[in-house]
Amino acid sequence: MFCEEPISEIDTVDVSMRTHPEARGHKLSDVCKRLGISLDNAHRATDDAGACGRAFLEMARRAEVTDDLQQMLSWAGAIGQPPAGAPV
């Protein structure tokens, strides 16, 4: 699938820095540990991506962001928008 505009990108390091400014580390392993998310097989693309997604959802849940894609993207400071008609 080719998209003319960038697909939405969320930087979980940035989100972590904004939601946990007191934290000393914002690496994926630090974020997962802080949020109680398992990170098995770190540095494997699929495992890191899954943990990153779960971390984002947990940070959004703790910030009481509503379960609405556009509100989550806005809260996270996402870059770009998902392509029209793309599965969510």
C-alpha cells in the first residue's frame, strides 16, 4: 500500500518524557518496566513494536485519554494522519 502522506507516527520516548518527566530513563526497557509491561526478546523488531504499542496504550490510559483514534493522535503529538480508509 502506497500512501502519499506519511502515516501517523508517534514517538513513545517523547510521550514518556511528557508523561513521566521525573523518570531518569525513557528507553523502551525503562518505559516497559515503569508501566509493568513485559518486554521479552528485546531488540527483536516484532517484540519491540508490540511492547511499544502496549506502552503507548498504557500511557494514554493512565492519562485518561478517551478511546478515540484522533484524540489519541492529538494527545501524543502524532506526526501525520492515517490514510483515509486505513484499518485501525
